[in-house]
Amino acid sequence: MIKVKNLTKTFGKVEAVKNISFEVNEGEIVGLLGENGAGKTTTLRMIATMLKPTEGTCSVNGYDILKESANVRDEIGILFGGEVGLYDRLTARENIRYFAMLNGLSKEEADKNINDLSKLLDMEEYIDRKVGKFSRGMKQKVAIARSIVHNPSVMLFDEPTIGLDVTSSRIIQNFILKCKREKKAIIFSSHSMSEVEKICDRIIIINKGEVVENSTIEKLKEKYNDDNLEDVFVELIGGDVLEL
């Protein structure tokens, strides 16, 4: 599970994340929502040990991100939607295997996991082709497989379906739901409210670096007397609700 406690990140005079705290339990998908620049990605990068917090800390399955960062990295899989970062001259299989080996898997373990993921993500047709000429959706599937080939128990998804067509998006959504059934702890960031409503058990809304709500979607709708999650979100961040 993930325990975030009083996490703060400052860049110069800008406080990107302000003293936020929350938990994510195993078998739970928690949506992390906010406008661009609200602090979502900064928060995820701190949890993933990619950024050092200015104050506060976080533990992942009992490992502290500051004191036991190597252990934390063993426990997590990370996918940032806008940063595919694959090696164009390698095949999809070779890209995934390279990261599997970096995570300590044997060749036999890596190949078994790659074959399983290839079937799960519908990549068998192109798993042994070089990724340089892949479509965005094909590359995104490879990136997902690469991020979770070591079978981590905690998943961090930052807009994993951005730029994908409906079919590719559904494959990824179904994969995330499979991770939930396997009792993984999942943080899912997205700008698509329909996507959030479809797969998230609970949502955390961040505005200007601060948590403004942490609740189930049903309770939020009831609290703000509005069945439209997008309207609730806009109201919380101080925007203008669409009037029809």
C-alpha cells in the first residue's frame, strides 16, 4: 500500500505540492485529479523516488522513499503517458526484456512475463518488430508492459491513455482493472472524467498543490448535490460550470 504523509515540494519560490497526505490500499484504484500544474505529476514522481520531497515523506509497502528508495523502486511500476521513451532500433520484446533484466529478472522469467503481457495487451502481432515505426497506441502498450514486467505490487499511471483510440484505451483500462483484481495498489491520473468514473474506487482532487477532496465519487456527487463529476471537479477548483 501507499502512505503519503505531509508531502511538500518546492521549486525555488514555487510550492508545487503543499503538505498533502493520503493512503492507497491494496486492491484499490485511486484517481488523482487536478488541472495541469496542480501538482499531480510532481506527487507521483516523489512517490516513485524520481524527485526528493522538500518536506514530508511517503512509504510504499512499508519502505520509506527517502531511506529505502531502492526497495521502493522494486515495488512499483510507473507509466507517464507523455513519456514513452522506447528504443526505436530494438523490437518490442527487446525493449521490455531490457527493463526486465534491469529489475533483476532472469531471461527465463522475463520471457515468460513478456509472453503473458503480449497476450494480455494484444501485442502478439508486433512483439518482435522494431518499435521505431509503431503507432502511438502500440508504443503505449509496450511502455506499459515494460513498466510492469517485474510484476510490481504498486502501480502509478499518469494519463496512460492520452492520445489513444477507443480500442487501445479500453485494453489499457481492462488491464488496470486486472491489476486491481490482483490486489495491487493503484494511483491513476487522468483528465477524462468518464474514464475516472469507470475504473476508480475513490478520487483525490488536488488544486494548486493542495488536496481539496478525498472521497468516493458517489459521496462527492451527494455532497455537492450534482450527478455530473465534471461539474463537481470544476466547482472545487474554482472554475465556471457549464450552463446549458
